[in-house]
Amino acid sequence: MTAPDDDCRLDLLLADAEERRPVLDEGLPVEAAQRGPRPKDKDSFDRRRTDADPNDLALQRWAVVAPKGREGDQLLEAIAPLIRLREAEQGAPATIHRVPPDMDARDAAAWRESVCWRDDVPEDEWPHYLLLLGDLHHISLEFQHTLATGALVGRVQFEGAAGEIDLDGYAAYAEKVARYAREGSTPEPSPDMLFFAARDGSTATHAGEAKLVGPSLAAVQEGMDRGRFAVASARGIDAETTDELLAAGASGRPSVLLSVSHGLGPPRRGFRSEEEQQRRQGALLLGRGEVLDAERMRGQRFLPGGLWFCLACFGAGTPSTSAYHAWLAQLAKEGAYGGKAERVLQSLPAPGHRPFVAAMPQAALANPEGPLAVIGHMDLAWTYSFSSASNPSESRKSRILSALQAMARGGRAGVALGTLLQSYGEVNDALMASYQLQASARAEGRPDPTDRVDRAHLWMLRNDLRGYVLLGDPAARLPLRQNALRGVPPGRPGALAPPPRGEAPAAAAGLAQPGGIGDEPGGAGDVPIDMKVAAVDALFGGDEAPRAIAARAGVSLATLWGWVDAYRAGGRSRLGG
């Protein structure tokens, strides 16, 4: 195929859901990005505890963030097997935080400092793996973005056909992750790596093949040949139909998949309903107009126990406000570029429509024979994330390849996303430095020393990288031999023993087990029922550290978590009231 001239173009991975064609066949001129507005807030990229093994939960800690209210209670109950798994791995109870909806970036930053990483809590107890439960109207995307600049964050969300919370989906996912962690799936220490780019003839997917998929596959194969990178196999997927892609990913071996395709957006006339948009937006357009959507994915064996980097517009979900909205609105108002900007603007969320996690990855993650985590885009996805900031025609495959390699080596999914977001932090700093230089020159009456074209490239790259999120548990990793947890230790029915690097400290030996109240000898059994309920409520509220709640009640952490287990199992009556 003759390579399109994409050197001076902003290429977008978005397709019309009805026509099944790219929304921007020929992209936008690069100079259009010079009109991009300065970001409102400067994200503070502050990764903590970088001197410790990022994959060791005993050192990094894992916690859950659930929405306040009854729905949050139900979600926590549904993922109980996953909570128990991570508690056993880290050798300590998992902190459970509860948050309100609609938190903006400033609210999230304040919450992180005053609740999650409180100064009166020892730093080695701060959780750096955070699993968010619920859709974007339960816990905001701004909250997720803000936390991800300093922590390893993932989200799970499962919704039924009528828009209700799918508790069975949450339970199935939790059980799948726990099952793969306990049992593994291969005696081998190395996975397969799979690479796919949709061949639809568009400039965007051609750029994905030429600058990301092809070079990444070649780099992995070279690393294998030289003994620098241990994977069982690395191969490209030549699939033009949904059946062919699903078949290529149906192997029983743990695999890492990179896919590049257009994601479906609204047709010209718009979706017929908000429900249709939530069901179809972000589905993947393959060759010959075929679509991989939630309905097709549901129940299919695809990447069992694997990890998926899925690059497509809205592939992970649709935000309430796009990072590109103000820019595209201005271009559309001016009628610039033959109405192309207006066409893209129509694909963004309509006023009053709630944001949502895409249906296709929900179906994949809820599937017992599906992947453990998906990294995807929650906004318009351009080709900038794998292009040079100074010259978009040059490949910078390393940004995404580093994440793939982290997963293939057995690293946790949150660590893999963190390698990509490290690039985001660097680009964000460079962009803000450019604005600062411009402002200083203006204040001092000097000529502007910055290059508008360079800043336009940085602006596009910054926003493109910021759109990546993790769906799934950030602590999920491939079920390789070296990652498998050992069996049930003597005297600890139902508990899991972590591998040698994650041995539980002696202080955590009394980890509470499901089903028992966990009262201590010597008086803890006489704690009034109202005090037990208040302690459990305080823990669910997420505003206090578990250690402080236990101290106020005069019991150990093990006893406190026993109360929580009992309450989850049967409510107040199981606490003795």
C-alpha cells in the first residue's frame, strides 16, 4: 500500500458509527493546533516511593475507592474476593475510601493530601495502588486523572442492559482476577506479545502501523534475538474481520495485545438515544467495516488472563468534557478547515449527557475468559502519543512500547500505565515552561522567545497522553509462573500466601477472615453494638485511617476488619445486635 502523506497532519482515530468510515479522512493541518488554549490547571506529577519495588504490594499498598451510599456498599461486597486477595498479598488490611460524585481536580488533589496520604499516617502505609469502583458519574474522571499523576490508578465498572449496576459483572471480574492470581495458567515465565493495526486504508491507522505497531513488533523481535527480552513469541495479527481477530486472541497462553483502530463515534445525525451512544461509542472499527463491540465480545474467549493496550477514540470511555472542546469549538465557529472541526465537535458529549465507561471493555473484563485489564483512551485519540513532539512524522514508539514491555515482564497493569504517564508529566512540564517563558517575556517587554509550532505539538501531545486510563485492577498482572501465589497455608483457611517478596509481616498475622466477628480475648467481645456499627460506618466513610478507628474502639485492626466482614455478610445482626 502506498503510504499516505501524513507528515503534516493531525490524524484522529475516530469513525462514524453509521457510515463506518473515518470522521477525518485527511486529518487536520498541523497549524490548527496552534489555536489550542492553555490548560486551565497544571497537573502536579508526583510519583511517591520510587525507591521501592513498584510491583511489591507489601511496600506500595493497595486500597479501594468506592462511591458513598448504598451502591458503593454493594460494589464493595461484590468484589470481596479481590479485596481478600490483595490484603493477603500486602499482608495488611486494604483501606476502603468513600467519595462523593462530581469531584473536580482541586477537590481530588485536596482529598489525596488530606485523606489518602495523610501526614499523620506513616508513609509506608499510604496506598499507591488505587482501585476505583463505578462509572464516571459515581467517581469523576477528573478524580481519576488527578490521582493518576501520583498513584497507580484503575477503575472497574459494569452496567446491565437497562443501565443498572451489574453486580454479577463485578463479582465475575473479582473472581477471575483472584483465580488467575492463585492458579496461574502456564508453567512458563514468558508471555506472547500480539500486535494489530486495522487495515482500513485511512491515514490514521496507516500511521499507527508505520510508527507504532510495526516498529514495536520489530523491536521486540530484535530483543528476543539478542536475548534482551524474554517473551515466548511476538507476532502481528493479520485480521480483517471480527472473527479473525477474536480467533487470534483466543490462545490459552497469557498474552499482551496492542491494537490500533478507529473507535466509533456518533453518526452525522447523532445517536438515536443516550442508551445507544453508551452501547456503541468506542467500539472498534476493523477492516471491511466490521465492528468489535460489546455484543460481539460478550461471552467470547479473548485474551484470557491477558492485558490489552487498546488505542482508539473513546475506546475506554467518553468524558463529560473533552480536553479538545474549546479548541474545536473555536475552529468550528470560525468555519476553519472546511467544516472538519465542526464534524469532530459533533462527536463530543452532548450537554446533559452523563459520561460513561465504554461498553466493549466492560464486556471483555466481565468475561471469565477475558483480559484482566485494558489500557485505553477516554477522549479523542490522535496519533500524537507515538509521534515526536518536535516532528510528528517521526516515531516515538517507546512511550507505548515501554508500557507493553512492563506488562510482558510480569509487571502490574498500573505500573505499565505509569510508564506512559511519566511521559505525560515530562511533556506537561515542557508545555507549562513554554507558557511561562512567553509570560515572562511579555512582562519584561521582550520578544516572545518561544516557538508557536513547537508549543502546538506539545499541546496536542500533552492532551493525547492525558487521555489514557486503566480499566481493571491496577495490581492485575499476567498469570506467569513467577507471579503465581502459593497455596493456602496451614491454619489459615481461605487465605492466600504471597510470593516470597511479598511475605506478610508478623504484625499482620491476625488478618481478619470472612464470616467471623473477630472479637479479641480479654474484653473486645463486650464492645457495644452501636460502637461496632459506628466503627464500620467510619471505615466505609473513608475519612479516617483504619488504625485510628480501631484505636478509638479499643480493638486491633484484625478485630475491626472482622466486624467489617461480619457486617458485609449479614448487616447489623451479624455484629451481635
